[in-house]
Amino acid sequence: MGNWKKAILQSITTPQELSKVFPIDTNAITQVTKRYPMRITQYYLSLIKYCEDPIWRQCVPDSKELLEDNLKIDPLNESSFSPIPGLIHRYPDRVLLLVSSSCATICRFCLRKSWVGSDFGTPIKELIEQAIIYIRKYPKIRDVILSGGDPLLLEDEIIEEILERLRKIPHIEIIRIGTRIPVTLPERITHHLCKILKHYHPIYVNTHFNHPQEITPESSAACQELVDAGCPLGNQTVLLKGVNDDPEVMRQLMQKLLAIRVRPYYLHHMDPVRGTSHFRTSIDVGLNIMSQLRGYTSGLAVPYYVIDLPGGLGKVPILPDNIKKEGGKLILRNYLGQWVEYQDID
Ligand SMILES: *Cc1c(COP(=O)(O)O)cnc(C)c1O
Ligand code: SF4
């Protein structure tokens, strides 16, 4: 058995196990885990420095998850963009495949909170069969995103089978993998896995770091392996109250990502998902962070700040206001807040 599979078996899934390491109210947490499962790898747990620190908040269940928040289980209406279970087709040219319903560490703020970690979902073989048939039928689809759950929790052979079958479809140009494995179970990024990925390029990997404390020798090494295997590595961060809703923390995170060859891609505004209201910030918080990145650090360190419109109407990039028209003149604002006239063509 690979070391990473042992690490999964040794991960913490009950409040009782957690209470051996941290002083927690096991009764309160048991109420939460009855509804939303818990899983924390020993590695991710080891990154916690103190109770309720930014790592803790992301993975330790909280009674606030049970608050009556009037939020939806599926605010992006993914189910109605799902022609077959496990496949989401919201944009004409790309599809999302939910190939795994589990994660190495379950994030408390997860968009698919009511689905991740539970066992329901289509068996993977059947999903692959149906997805391949569907994608073959739509020549407009040129980009397939493997998501979940975490695709890299699948066995190497299954990952290879999915990649091989997708690559046989002539209109598929790129394959993307969305994974938090480099952050929560870095030892899963093995030479063998990387060798497989190398065979099916172009493969883009998007990972999910939310805090500078997650950038460690282990997670850096996992990212290096992926980049060395030829996978351009991007990062999607979720803006989380009490975790990274601070310009200085975010700047450090983005710069540290570049230093390990990971390119910041999206900063996601929290989706209004049931059980996650305690993580939500206002849009002003995100805009303020963006205005303190642009100009103050490498342009490469600046992600797009995006909001997924409720109902499934797509992602919208949000920018601090930096353009206005006055008396037919175009005026642009730079990062210092100076308004400068710009001569546009007629
Ligand atoms: C975010 C998302 C994508 C990919 O969007 P990009 O902007 O191309 O990264 C595709 N499908 C769905 C359903 C998504 O939510
Ligand atoms: S890694 Fe992604 S899919 Fe898995 S629990 Fe975290 S946010 Fe959800």
C-alpha cells in the first residue's frame, strides 16, 4: 500500500480522536459531524499552531455550521446544469467532472459541503462511461476540468484511464485538474503519478492554498514535482473570514506561491452555501485586498477576484473602480489613486 493511502487511513475523522490532540467540546462537534463529515490528515493537523488559528478554522468542525442561515445547499444551481450526474456543463466549451466525492481533508467552507465526504454519487466507472459519451457528442467542448471532491484521491490506474479516454476525443484541447492534495496530503504527489500526468499533456493543475502557513517544505516539494512534470500550476484561493481576509496575509500568500512556481489564478468570493455563513465577508473586504495587491506586488502575484453569480449565471471578475468618463474624456486611476486622463481613439 502506498504511503499516501496509509495517511488517509490514519487521518482524523471523529471528534474523539481530535480531542486527544486539542481541547474540544466533543459533544458539540459530534452534532456537526452527524450532518457534515470531518476528515483531517495528520499532516494538515500538524500545521495548526494554536486553537482557532487559520488552519484550524478551515478543517475543525464548528457549531456555527448548524446555524439556521437560510442559505442554499446548491447556490450555483449546479444540479440543473448537470445533464448526467457528476458532469456540470455551464459554459459552452468546458465541462466540470466530479470524479471523486471525497477529500484528504474536508474544508468546512466547501462549496459542495453537503455532498463532499458522503458516499453517494455515481460510481466512478459509470460516471466515466457516461461522461465520455456525452463529451463525444458535443464537439464544442474543448476543456475538461476534473474536480470533486479531489480527483487525486483516485487510484493512479483510474486517473490514467480517465486521462487516456479523454485524450482520445479529438476536440478536447486541454484537461485541468482541480486538487487540494498538494496542500493537505503532499506525499500523494508521487513520481508515479507525475509520470502518468506527463503522458497526457497539456494538463493544467489548479491547487488551493488559502494561507501562507500552508506553504511548507512538503507542500512546496509537491508543487515542484507537478511543475517539473510539465503541469502549469495555478492556485484558487477562497476569501475566508478569520483565515485570510487581510491584505498583508493575502500578499504574503500570493508572493510565496510565486516563489514555489504556483501562479495565483482566482480569489473566490465565498459562495452563499448552507452551513458556511461564518466564513463570509463583504465584497468590500475583497476589493480592498485587491487594491492593496495591484501595483504593490508583482503583477504575476495578482489573481482575478471572482464571484460566482447565484443560480449558475457564471463567474464575474470584480475590479476596484478605475475608469470613468468626464465630459467625453476617459480618466483612469492608478494604484496610488491618481486619476489620469487617457487619450482614447475616436
Ligand atoms: C469555474 C467553472 C469552470 C471554469 O471556469 P474558468 O473561468 O474557465 O476557470 C467551468 N465550469 C464550471 C461549472 C465552473 O464553475
Ligand atoms: S478540497 Fe475542495 S472539494 Fe474538497 S472539501 Fe475542500 S473545498 Fe471542498
